[in-house]
Amino acid sequence: MDELEGRLRSALAEMAEEVPPSHHAWAEHQRRVAAKSRRDRRRPVLMAAAAAAVVALIAVPTLILNTRGTGTEQAGQAPPASSSTATEPTKQTRSSLLPSPKYVAKPGETVVTEPFLLAGSVRNGVISNTFAYTVRTAGQTVLCVVTQPTSEGQVVDGTKVHPDFCAPLNRPAQGRYFWSGAVVVPQASDIYLFVASPPTDKILLRESDGSYAAGVRCMQSGEFTVFCTAGGLKKPTAYSALDPAGVALEHR
Amino acid sequence: MDPMAAFSALFDGSFEAMKRLAYLLGADDPENIAQEAFVRLHDRWHTLYDENKALPYLRAMVVNLSRSRLRHLRVVRRTPPDVMLDELSAEAHAMARQEHGRIREALGKLSRRQREVLVLRYWMDLDQAAIAETLGIAVGTVKATTSHAMVNLRKHLEEG
């Protein structure tokens, strides 16, 4: 160690000693954790309220339009069966909100994973959902994202809609797990999607500001799992695939 | 060990060090930064329940929160490293040796990353790989930055 290094080490140690000890640090920590916990508990209530408002926004106009009879059919906004009686539209509206999303494959396509609802949005007064799904076509598996009005319900009809984009998924090399790089979905508040082979159980990613976030399982096939992040993340600078025990399988 | 007991033990063993790290990096509210880092660690404790993962996470969090704090302070037109260190040196270390005062001043003139590398290397005694992990940079960058930082530190000391 040269002389300057020794002087620097000594000066830093002395500077660090200038910081007075905190006598109630643990109590303050407990207070902060409790305050954060209270905030987090309130969040689902707010989200439920927001979801209820969205449901009302969708359901009420649909009911009104359907009970008006043929007007809806002319606008092409509801299936023909929904307008025959006053009670059927209600069933249709409920069933379009509750079932799991389904994908209607185009000729030559095979569904690998059914659609997963990533996010909802309102643009120019139209409420839309953004779904991700995976299909196999001409021997190539692709991850596709589509945004469609909520009036289409939970069915993504591949014969009618055009996906916003599709990314090819290529099997990783031996000893690797990620099928491709991160796929960002700008249509859904910059949600990031990661595709990884078993036994990947979770994706841990580091954002550009240094904070960490996790990707959760949103679609699964026998060969891979698709993980989704929450929306609004900063661009990940690194990410890791973890197995169920939390052991890192691959870093990128 | 029970996970929360492990967390509590880590808190007891590392809180002061994290606070001092924030201070040496130039933050004017080191206690707040250390607290915030531990709250974030608490949130992710189920995935980081291992000292080998938790400490690097804490260090990285303190570095990043310190940077954010310095950026904020620059926006409100303050220069915290120099102001804070001068104030504290006057108040708490009136009798400090002049030598340490000169090094302190020279440290304040280094770039943010050079200062971070020197603090992590010569105060925390981290090796180059751990510094690289903490700062999210390559080991080669750590080597080069350390070398440039020492050259600049020597130069500032000679000028001063």
C-alpha cells in the first residue's frame, strides 16, 4: 500500500467517525415499515375502486346499447345473440368480463399459451385491453401483443385482429435459460416481458436507477414461462433468472 | 435463524456502516438514506434472505439513494459534499489534523464515480468485484476509475 493510500484510508476512517450513532434507528425503521405497510394495504382498495369504475364504464353503456335493440348490431359492437332479449345482454356482458381470455388461431397457427391481460387503457374515449399470447406458426414460436377495445371481450380473434407486434422466441443454448431479450410493451405502460425455460421461477431485474423489481409468472407452456413486470418500470439494466430456491440460473 | 431475526441482526450489524457510507458519498441526510435502504431491503427480504445477497443490495441501494439525493440538491442549487463536509469539519473536528482536511477537500473535487470507488475501496475495503457489483459497472472500469481517482487525488493535493 503506498503512502497516499494509507493517508486516504486514515482520512476516510476519521470522516466516518464524524457521523454520530443513531440511538433509535430500529424503532424508526419499524415506524417506516409500518407506515409503508399501511400505504400498501390502502392500494388494493383504491385499485378495486378503479376496477369497479372501469367495469361500470364498460357495462353500463353496453347494457344501454343492447337494450336499445338493433342499434348495437348495426354498429357492429356486439355479437348478434346478445340483442335478442332484454336479459341476454346482461349475461353476455358478464360473461365477456369474467372468463379467461382465449385466442382464436388463424389457419396454420397453433396456440402455445392463451392470452394474458397485461393492462387496460383509455384512448380517445375508447377503453382497450392489451393482451400478450404465444403461438406457433411455420415452426416458429412467437410472442405477440395485441390491443383491442374491451367491446371485443376476452376473446382475441387472430382471424380478425392484427397484433401490435410479434417477437420470435428462440430456444436458448444448452445451459442458458432466457429465450430472448426483454420485450417491452409500450402499449401497456412499458411492461417488460421475459421468456425463460424451466426451472425458472422468478425474474429479478435491476432498473436503471439501481432499484430492483421482480417479474411474475403470467403465461406458461411446457417449454417456457413468460414473466411480466409491473408497468412504469425504468429500463432494466440487468436481469436474472432464479430457480424456486432463489438460486440464480442466468444473468443478463 | 428466523428470517426476521436475521433481518434484525443485519440491521444491527450494518445500519451504522450504511449511514456512514452515505455520508462519505456526500449525502447530507445519511440516516434517512440508510433507513430507506433498509425499508426497501425489508420489502424484498424473501428473495434476499442471505447475507451474500443482502449486503450487496444494501450497498447498491445506499449508493443509488445518495446519488439521487445529490442530484436533487444540485437542482435546488446546493453543493452538499463541500458544504456538509466543511460545516461538519468546523463543528465536529476543529482539532482534526490539517492533513486529513486536505484529503477531505481533494475528495470533494473528484467526480462522483471516482469518489464512490475510493470510498468503497479504502473505507469499506471492498474488492474490485464487489465494487463493480455495487456500482453496476465492469471490473475493468473499477480498475481504471480507481487509478484515475488516485492520480487526480494526488494532483489536487499537490495543487492545494
